[in-house]
Amino acid sequence: MDYVIAFIVGGVICALSQILMEKTKMMPGRIMVLLVCLGAVLGAVGVYGPFSEWAKAGANVPLLGFGNNLWKGVKEMVDEKGFIGIFLGGFKNCAGGLSAALVFSYIASLICQPKMKKH
């Protein structure tokens, strides 16, 4: 049942994002930023934790989960180190995911040849 819930929740998040792209003039990059910020805000007000426990990967894998993870890291580091924790916390919690994204993107760029448009 966990797989079904995760699939449905992740699908709903993706469908809502697609609706935003189709029905508004928002560009995909702005929608991505909106989702990350929304995840951080929902984490800050205490809503995302219970939602994440219920939906599991369906809530943690999309960009909402990334925003919540950034928020948790910042909160922990601010409690530990004070103001400087605002800048350190997000990297502490998300270092593995960010590093993997950079490494796999680099590998993909070596394997695939991008086609540049000539002006």
C-alpha cells in the first residue's frame, strides 16, 4: 500500500506542476523554485513532517521534499551555530543529493553530445 500512496502523491504533485505550466505563463524554472520554497515553508510551519511520513517517497522525492530537507538542515544548524547556520545548514543536509546531481550530470554530458543552435 505504501507504493500506491507514494505513486499517487508523487503523481498529483507532478500533475499540479504540469497544470501550472499549461495554464499560467510561469516558466519551468520558476515552478521549480516555487516547489522548493513551498516545501521549506510547509516544513517550517510543521505540516510537511506528518505529510512526509504518510506519503513517504511520494512526498520526499519531488522538489517539495528537497525544500523541506533544506529547511531541516538550516533549522538544525541555526540551533547549533546561530546566524551562520542559515548558510551552512542546507549544504549539510543536501550534500549527497547535490553531489550526485553534479557527478551524474557531468557523466551524461560526456556520453551525450548536445546540439547547439547556430545563429
